[in-house]
Amino acid sequence: MPTAASHLFKQRVPAALADRDLKAAMDKAQDGFIGKREQAVSQYPGFEALRELGREIKDHTLAHLDFYLDRYERQVQRNGGHVHWARNSNEARTIILDLCKRANARNVTKGKSMVSEEIGLNGALEESGIAVHETDLGEYIIQLAGETPSHIIAPALHKTKAQVSDLFHAKHQRYGFHQRLTEAPALVNEARQVLRRRYLDAEVGITGANFLIAENGSNMIVTNEGNGDLTRTMAKVHIVTAGIEKLVPTLEDATVLLRLLTRSATGQEFSAYTTLSNGPRREEDPDGPDEYHVVLVDNVRTEMLGNEFRSMLRCIRCGACMNHCPVYGAVGGHVYGWVYPGPMGSVLTPLNVGLEEAGDLPNACTLNGRCQSVCPVNIPLPDLLRRLRRRQHETGLDSRYSRAALRLWTALAARPALYRRAMQWGAVAMKRLAGRRGRLRRFPLAGGWTRSRDMPAPAGSTFQTLYTLYKEGRRR
Ligand code: SF4
């Protein structure tokens, strides 16, 4: 069972909100992601149709996942590779450790893989005396800093350039780099020089998978740095870690999802590197690994396949939902306490670690619906979060206070006239409390709403009152 510290969400929020560096980094990153996605989508008139096609491909694959998994495994074997099945994180770690030990690995290079974070792979390898070298620049930065990713495609999103400059200056001295660099290209170049040696030393290279293609047994990865290609080709053994939901039937299907992924993630038409791995090196190949292994991880995925959260398995890990989420934008990814942050994480984390552990997450949402509107495979994230809240309520995991509030609301909602009057009184009372400032500094019985900012007072009339007046022609 994966562990998490998601129950600390509420406790971590105040520190995150007070962190000026985090705010600066988040504002810059979110604005960039949102603007670039908007531009890429506006330049592609068929984007909505493509979204629908992407959703259909994922739904079809999930409905026949057993067939496509079987087909994929047979194709990988035909290409000379091996598929390993892991029911949970523990099994996945054991399989990968065994493969590394068989290869006498002392050094492992790794491309970015959220599944490897999910199964806690780095810690397990290091405990066995195997050095893990992250090769994705963002992953490399947070590994140097001793942190975890705060975003699924930009793991070091929470860091400012100045922080990265300080980090490299402190940690790269031992490699003979003594100058403090401040410009991004120079920082990237220094990281490149440190990492180059590691590709040569590694006995095993571990990558993730963006798509696993059933018809030919290929694994597709997309990167902007080319680190995935060096990781997979230079070591003797290439291990792919992926969730079982990464399957797609054909290469054609993968290209549909790829067009959605790059535009939604970084606003690119195409990523800089798109690589297909099919198996170990063939005789006529100039390079490549001697062994090729794919470790397919279930964790709770087959359970989700059979319950009301199946649509979450459509996720292609683009990160658009978190880029557009006001809660994620305000607090960053670390407060979510597990591998996946933002809206998709607020669904996945409780399903993986349990609502007892992650009960705050489905409630860390304003239900504004932006996440679903930008999701390239149209996952109904707000609806899934509501379902988790309902589960929480049905299993008695919500607080006594929220149960009492719900009971009160239910009693009022069942009596429309009383409900209208109560809302009207409430709006007037809030307006009076706000006084001339027009903002509430404290909100009785719901202090969380005003802990970090003032709340604007209502206009004094409810929407329903205004609408009734409008219908009766008494207001324009
Ligand atoms: S839920 Fe949708 S928007 Fe969020 S990461 Fe997954 S595919 Fe992207």
C-alpha cells in the first residue's frame, strides 16, 4: 500500500500561501502554461473533435483492456523483450530490483516516470546500494534538492531560477564547477555536463511510457531534452515502468493522443523528441540495450476499471488540469502530500491511499470546472471529486461539523420558501457585517474562507430574488 502524508494538506496550506518564492514561481509557470495552451488550441481548429476522438480511443481501450494487454505482451515478446506484471508497488519494486541485481547494476539512469514515483522506486534502489541518477532536468533539480516533484510534467515548477542557481552553485562544486551561473542556458549546460558522464556509467536505464502500443509492442516516450533516448539506449538493460492504462490499440491512436498531449501540456505542436522503443538491440542496430523489460503496474487500476472512477483511467498525464486550477496555483504541488497533485491528484490520491488518509483532497476544490474544460480526454474531474465527497459522507469520514451543516442545508433545501428567506437574510446580514469596506474579514462558522484573504460581501440580494424581479419585469 502506498504511503502518503495527504492528511497534512490543511496544515501545509498556510506555509505554502506565505511562501513568496513559491508564489512567484507558480504565477510565472501557470501564466506560461495557460497562454501557450490557449495559443496552440486556437491554432488547431479541429481540437474539440480531436478531444472527442481521444476520449473514444481511451474509452474503447479501457473497455477491452484485457485484450490489448495480452496483445501488447505477445508483441513485446515477439520483439525479444519481457513483460512483468506487478499487482502493487511492492511487487513492482521487487521486480525492478531483481532486474538491476541481475545486471550487477551500481548505477541507474532514469528518465521522468510518475509511476516510478508512485511505487517509491528511488528509495528502494538506493537502499540496495544502487545509485539513481535522474536525467530529466526538472527531476535532476529536485533530486539535488532532496525534494519530490510538485508537478507531473514540470517536477521543479515550484523553484525560481535564483533558487536553481543557488542549488547548482552549492552542489556542483564537487564536480569542479565553481562559478555561480544565473542564466538558464548556462545552468542547463552545466547540468548537461554533469549528467553526460552518468549515461556512460549506468548499467540500467529506466524510463516511463507515454503510450504503450498493442499492435506492435512499442513504447512511446516524449521529452524535450533527449534524456530519455540516452537513458534507454546507452545502458545494457532498459526497463520501462508504466501503469496498465497506458495501452492504446494502434500507432495511429497514439498519434491522436500525442497531438492532444503536447498541446495540452506545453502548448507545443510536437515535443522535441518522440521516441519509440520496441525491444532489445537487433544485430543490425548500431546501438541499444541488450535486454528490454516492461514492468506493468496495476496498483488500484483494475479496481477503478470496475467502479465509478473508470473515466480517471483516461488520463494521459498532461498536467493541464493543475495548470488551470486556482487551488493548485495558490499552494503548489507539495501540499497534496503524494505523487499526483492538482485536480487529477485529488481524485487519484484518495483512491490509492484511502479517503481516511487523503480526505482533505476532494474538498480542496471550488468545483469551478476549469479542469474538465481543458482536459484533453474530457475527464469529469469535478464530478469525480463530488463522488469522493459522497463516499466520504456515506462512510462517515467527513467531520461532525460538515455533517451538521449538510443536515441544515438539506432541511432548508426541502422547504423552498424557507430556503429563499434564509438566503435573503444571510445575504443582507453579510452585507451589514461587511460595512463600508464591502469585504468580510471574518466569516462566522466558516473561518477558513477568510483566513488568507477578505471575502467580498454579497450585493444584498440573492440571485434568485433578482431573477424573480427580472421575470416579473420589475428589474432590468
Ligand atoms: S486529468 Fe486530464 S488534464 Fe489532468 S493530467 Fe489527466 S489528462 Fe491531463
